[in-house]
Amino acid sequence: MQNGWGFLILCMMKTFLTLFLVAFVLSTKAQDFNKYEKGSYIKGSDSIFYRVLFPEQFDASKKYPILFFLHGSGERGNDNESQLVHGGKLFLKDEVRKNFPAIIVFPQCPPNDYWANVIIAPNAQGKRSFSFVEGGRPTKAMHALQAVVKDFLKKPFVNRNQVYVGGLSMGGMGTYELLRRQRKTFAAAIAICGGDNTNNINKYKTVPLWIFHGAKDDVVDPAFSIAISERLKVVGNEVKFTLYPLANHNSWDSAFAEPELLPWLFSHKKN
């Protein structure tokens, strides 16, 4: 009987320890993300939430590079938090904050909206197919995002020669669209598992671009990224393309792990 009670107590202690560790990890994660200050932009019909991470020892009298990072469709919402799920940890790493003191902005696309002007419909297999619009009016979310970018660029502590954009999935699509709508703004960009109408490429061909995609992606066809990179190799100034042979839609973890990703991005400056 005593052995039975001892076993039960041991099990309860293990369960308690497991729950404690889970709670600790979640609490630590929340505390880390709290370093991203909450903000919003509301003017006229434009309304959007965002989180912003300022460099350590931020000095408003200095000028810093700024990166706008666009999340995927699964992180849309109004909680002003979900957009940090993919990529938020990268910019909190000590070595990143030390080596690349920059302002990092994560806008959040509202639910039922989209960064890019794209028609989405089920294909014969029941999966989503994407038809990217050539030109066209921006979505409400993109219009608000453009206003946020312009608002940040008015800040005296932003280096307007080092403005960058990047994104994944829907955010990769939004990256291409933001580049063509504000083509003179950005020094360089990264696009992960995104897509665009190749007829739009001439509008951002001068912007250095690093494109990533998983060869086995069954959500967003890698053919989109392949077509864009091949076209940019002909008409563009600088393009890098990385295709991960074994990756499905989640090619962003591999992209974030690229040791040259941030050195490449932040090395570019507008002339």
C-alpha cells in the first residue's frame, strides 16, 4: 500500500513539474514578445494594428534601419499578437539585436482581408489556387499598410536609405505588392513562399530580392517563385533564389536559419 501511495505521489509530482515547465515556457515567450510594443494606425478609412521592436539602447537622436515583416493568412486577426508567431523570435535573439540594431515592425492584417490583390478559389483537387492581379487597386489592408510605412518614414529616427520589407506566404505575396506600389522606398526585400503576377515584375526589378520556397509546397505552388526569380534574372538588378528540396509550405524556418539572411538584407542601402 505504501508503495502504491509513493508511486501516486511521484506521478503527481511529475505532472506538477511538467505543468510548471509548460507555464514557465509560455510565460517566458509572452515576456519576450512584450518587448514588441503595441501600436495602431487609424486615419480616415485606414486602420491597422502593429507591433514594433526598437533596438536595445534606442536613441531617438540616431537613425536606424527599419524592416516591415508581413505574416501569413493564418495569423490574421485583431489581437495584435498572432503576427509574431513566425519570425518574432528571430529578431529577439541576442546576436541579432547586437549585430543588427534595427526597428522591426510586424503589422497585422485584419480577418477576412488580404495583403495582396489575388483571387483565391478551390482547384480540381479542392485546394486553393491563386490568381494574381496585374495592377489593380490595393486591398483595404494593403492601403492601410502603405499608410503605416509612410507614417514610420516620417519619424526622424528612421534611416530612409535602409528600409526593408519581407514576408511569408500571404506576406510574401504582400511583399511583392508593396514593392511595386512603393518601388522607390525599399533598399532590399525577402519573399518566402509567396507569388505574384509576372507582369508586375518590371515595377520592382531594381530592388534586390531574396526569394525562398519549398519544392514540395502544396499550398502555394513553388512555380510562382521560380517564375519570378527566372524573370528577374533577365530584367532585374539583383535576385537570389533558394529552393528547399524537402520543404513543404513551411520554408520560413529554413529561411530564418540562413546565416546570410540578415547580413545580406541589411547590407543594402538605397543610393
